[in-house]
Amino acid sequence: RAAKSTRTVVIAGVPDGLLRDDVMADILTIHFQKSGNNGGDVEEVTYPTGNKGVAYVTFEDQRVVESVLKKDDHRLEDKRLPQSYPLQVTPYCEKVSSCISHL
């Protein structure tokens, strides 16, 4: 089994303050499990994190990380959200602010 850091992606652009944190984590889990989003089995979603609008998604399988990163346009959509939100998906790194290019 690959190290957790190689099975984790950083998600930026998570809408902040709209829903309870556990509900948002649930919506993120659903999004990244869908095959239409190149997703797969999610082991864990870490939200909230120390960074506003940022979540970590850890997958069961490292290959899912590669396919999720290949998808250009991740849009978070759920009936509990007022609109869809574009998400920025980047490989995991220790210093999050340096691996997220600010939009």
C-alpha cells in the first residue's frame, strides 16, 4: 500500500461557510467517488483544514490520484449547494500554500 501522502490530493476552492463541515466533507466524498470525475474509493476526507476553502482527499488506491489529477474541470455540484463550484485539484504537498496556485 502506497504511503498516505501519495494517495492524497489537495482540493482548493471548497465553498466556505455554506454548509456544516461534515456535510461538505460528505459532498466532497461523493464527488471524488464518482467515476465521471475520474474518482474511486475514498479512504478519508479532511475538512476543514487550517487553510480556508481547502480540503484533503485520500484515496484507497494511488492510481485514482493520477486519474483525478488528469481531469481538467472538477466542479462541485450537489443539490444542497446553491451553484456549482470549480475545484482546483493538486498533488499533496507539505506546504499547501506553495502547491496551490492562487486563482
